[in-house]
Amino acid sequence: MFGTTFTAWTLFTDFGIISALLLLSQLMRAKIKWIQQLFIPPCLLTGFIGLALGPNGLNWLPLSSAISVYPAILIAMVFAALALGMAKSSFSEIKNRVGGLWVYAQNGLLMQWGLSGLFGLLVLRQIWPDLHPGIGTILATGYYGGHGTAAAVGSSFENFGWSDATTLGMTIATVGLVSAVLGGLIVIKWATRKNYTKFIADFKDLPPELRTGLLPENKRESMGTATTSSISIESFTFHLALVFVVALGGYMLSKGVEGLYSDLKLPVFSCAFVAGLFIKQLMNGIKATQYICPTVTSRLGGTFTDFLVAFGVASIKLDVVVQYAVPLILIAVFGILLVIFTVFYFGRKILKDYWCEKTIFCYGWWSGTMATGIALLRIVDPKFQSKTLDDAAMAYLPIAPLEIAVITIAPIAFSIGMGLWMSLACLAMTFVCLYITRRIGWWNTSPKQQGQQDVA
């Protein structure tokens, strides 16, 4: 029934099994109290079950070896959807409205990549000289980036001969996601006791849908707006086709560059993002952008991310994790401490309005995923009154190209011996940003007083 040769039915079977596990995981989230209390995402739970019962565990589920390849394809789909759904905003608008959050999030990115690279080169490789020079970047790959970035960076490192990179990245991303959920809940409980939260007074006040993941009828939202007539083409089909075309364009661009310059292997996900921006600009020229619904593209990106996390965790090679166990533990601990410092120290120094809600959101984002950050934000700000998501979406616009540049260049730099210079460049950019922050007046000189004003 399930042969060893990969066919279209193999793909069908893999996605069918993971889909069944996703439904089972959502049922478990809806019914099992301790899973609700820990806010474990169903996609992560699916990955754990797939890992335990799949080919890398007990081998009870007939998942194919291709499950380790799917994340690299799915992340291209995610970035394609991201490019299509990005809104236009001017620099002055970003500066005036969300300048502080922009600098804050950008520094979080640069500090993780800079310090993690140095940690790998100056600490881990001094203890274990045989480790790959890019071992430290696994931290930023999994924490700030998440499973999607782990798939992207891992596949890039594999092009340069480091075959263990994807498994290590997925492992740290999983650790980061767990620490984001558990650590986020601890922070929220502490913040409510200190009266720092502005919209909830007690952790016990959370509505049941946040725990179960099931929305009652009166709280359900539209999944998007139909922009085409179903008598012609279904709107969902139209948007899905756009995403596939963009991702395919990214793949063809990557292969085209590799064909011209065999030593230059551009990641498919970054090429997909470029292709998406090009196609969107092309649609702007023919006045067709109005038919792209950002909500639908966002939902598609979220769908691909759910499958990406599930397949990514299920494809973790446990023998590789055991081989790198001690370095991975050190990376995870260093990462947690680094995230706590960058999130909460700089958060209270730079963020002036709703600093508690914004730092909790960024804690979930920088150690897990943006979806985890949103989940934590919904706990402390159920109706999104702080406008944190609106500001984060706008602030991320100038950060996205930088993040894509970093995760594109990092595997190349660390594989050719330029990792130290890249790490120092990231830190130098951090110091420049902090200097500008002080000069512009975004630096908060009295964070305690500001925190008290927020909750008044």
C-alpha cells in the first residue's frame, strides 16, 4: 500500500496522515485540561506525535522520508504569501507612529544573530573544535526565526555540506516554542500580580476559547473577502494559485542563478519573496492589486506554517539531537537568557505605550513564532486594544527585508569563514540603532514611572 518509491500518492499519504494528526491534536487541545493550561499549539503537538510514531521514532506511521523536504517547500509558500499580502507604508509613517517598536524589534533580530554567532565561534567551538562554524546561528534560526527559518537556513547550510543543520534548527525552534509558551504564561501571571497589564486583572479571567481553540458563534470572524466571482474562479483558488506561482517563480529564480553561477545558491524562500514583490508590483501596474485580499493571503500563510511546524518537528532526527545534545543544551539556555534580557530590558527602555503588552508579544515572537506572540498578546489584550498587532505589522515592513538578507547571507558567510565579521556587523548595526534611538528621543529614561503611568 505504501511503497518505498516516492509518488504522488506518497505526497497524498504524508499530508493525509499529518492532517489527521492535526485534527486529533486540536481535539486534544479542546478536551484535555493540562494541554489547555500550557497553551500547546496543535501543530506542535502534531509534530511531537509524528516524531514519536513516525520513521524517526517507533515507525508506526507510514510517513515517507520526504517529510524532511516539505518544510523547505512550505517556507517558500509562506514567504510568497507574505510578499503578496504586504501593505504599502512610507518611511515617515513608520517613523512617526511605530519608530520605537521598529528599532526594538530590529535590535532583537540583530542582537540574536550577532551574539549567537559569537557564542558559537568563541565559546562552543573552543570546547568542541570539530563543530561547524555556524553552530551558534542555530540559536537565532530557531528562536527569532522559528521552524520556518530553521527550514530555510537548514536547507541553505545543506547546500554547503552541513547536513545536520535542519535537524538542529528544528530542535532549537521546538525548544524555543515550548519556552515561549511556558515562559510567556509565567511572565503574564507575574505581570498581572504587579498590575502591569492594562486590560486583564487576573489570569483566570481568560475566555474559554483561548484555552480550547474553538470559537463560539458570536466570536467567529470572516476568513477574508471574495474578490472574484465563483462563476469564473473561486476567490480562494485565485489566491492559492497566486501563491503557488510566486513560490514557483522563486524556485526558478534560485535555479536560474545557480545555473549561471554554480557556487551561488540563493535560498528558494528569499527568491520567492523577491518574486512576490515583483508580481505584486506588476499587478499594481495593471490595477489588479485590489483583487488580492491581505486577509486571505495571511490565512494561507498561516495554513502553510501549521503544516511546516508539524512536518518540521516530525522530521527531527533523534540520533543527530543525541550527538549534539550538550551543545544544544548550552545554546538553548544561552538563547533563553538572551531573549529575556533583550525583550524586557530594552522593552522598558524603548517602548513607551503599553510596554507590558508589547514586550509579552515580542517575547513570544522572538523565542517561538509570531503566532505564539499573538496568542500571548490575546491573553493580556483580548480585544487588541493596545494596537500592538497594527504597530507590529507596520514596524515589520522595513525589518522583513533585513531579516531575509540576514538569513540568506548567514549560511554563506559562516560556511566560507566570514562568520565572525558578519556577527560583528550585526552588533555594530545594533549599536548604531541604539545611538540613533537616544538621539531621536525614543529612549525612555524613567521606565518605572512610565510603567506606572500605563496602568493608571
